[in-house]
Amino acid sequence: MRRLPIIADATGLAGAVLMLATASVTLNAAPAVPPGDIQQILGVWRGSSLCQFKDSPCHDETVVYYVTAGAAAGKFQVRANKIVGGEEQAMGTIDCTSGPETGSYTCRTDESTVWTWKLQKDVLSGELQLRGQLYRKIRVTRAK
């Protein structure tokens, strides 16, 4: 067994503890999906998108996402619709990538808007961060 050198100063010790904690989390956390695999996320998803800023123009929505493969490996697109009066209304399409190490998915519409997703079986859970703040929580299930 190889021993690590002793770190004398507090800054180094704190950094070492943080590094070991991060390594432990990385080693013990199994990805939700195989790295780079987008096949499991392709399809139609239905559920809710809940606004986290209640005193804003944001509203809770029932959503339908159509997820299709992108032009390159590990890339895909999400065409997002909301249900209004029983009818689907288009909200737009965003380009996304799978996270090779984390089993996560990330979509960016611009520099300040980031969607992150985790897939567990037939449930896709995610968040929308707007300018670094949690704006929406999303939970959709695979349409059958």
C-alpha cells in the first residue's frame, strides 16, 4: 500500500480532505445511465414543470418533451411543448449533450440558461437554472 505524504499546512489539509471527499463521491456514485448513451433518453416524455419563483411571470406547466438524436455522438435535441386548454403549444427546441462521467444530460439555450437531467428507469428529473438560480423543477415520465 502506498502512503501519501503528510500535508503540514491547513490550506493543504483542507484541499486534501476536499479532494478525497470528491474522489469518494465520484467512485461510489453510479451513473444513472451508461456514459454517453443517449438511446435511453430518446422518445416522448410527459409530466410537470414547476416554477420555483411563485411571484413571477413563471407558471407551473404540464409539458411534453420529444427527445431525438442529434447530429453527433452524445448529442440530442429536446422539442418542448406545454399543454394549454388540452392542446400542445410549442415552446422551442434545445440542443443537449450527455455527461460522459456523470450519467447526466445538459442542455443550454444560452449562457445564462442551463437544463440538467438525470434518468432513472422511466423517470426523467431535471432542473432549469436561470442566471445561476433554480427556476424550474421538472419531472417527466416516458409516454407509453
